[in-house]
Amino acid sequence: MANIRDLKKDINYVLGDIIEAVYIVEAANGKQDSKEGAKIIDGAIATFDDLIAKVNQRKVENRKAHLNAVRAELEKKATGLVNDLNKLG
């Protein structure tokens, strides 16, 4: 079960870091509460909710393959959010 706990921590840390980076970029540029920043934050929160729900699914045929797919989806969506963040700055 440590693998599931680690995956949940990874989801939390990665998406939390993206949200924190939005605030840092906005503060550095003097654009507090921009629409673009809010969109990235909303995307990170929606991704978090979606991925945690997938990790908590119990009735899957192959649990290991399912969790690997969730990890791959985290990587893909986080990369997209980071690309949006880079455009913000």
C-alpha cells in the first residue's frame, strides 16, 4: 500500500507546486489574480480531484496497471499545466 500513498503524495506535491508557482509568477509580474492564472489553478484543482478519485477506485481489473495509468496521466496533465504556466510568465 505504500505505492498508493506515494502516488497520492506525488499528485498532491506536483499539483501544489504548480499552484504555488502561479502565485509566484503573478507576484513577480505584478499581476495578482489574473484570469490566466486562475485558469491554471482551476485546472490543477480539477486534475487533483480527478486523479485522487481514480486512485481510490477499488473495482478495477488490474490495480497495478490502473495506478501506472494514473501516474502517466499525472505526468501528462502536469506537463500541460507547466506549459501554460510558462506562457503566463
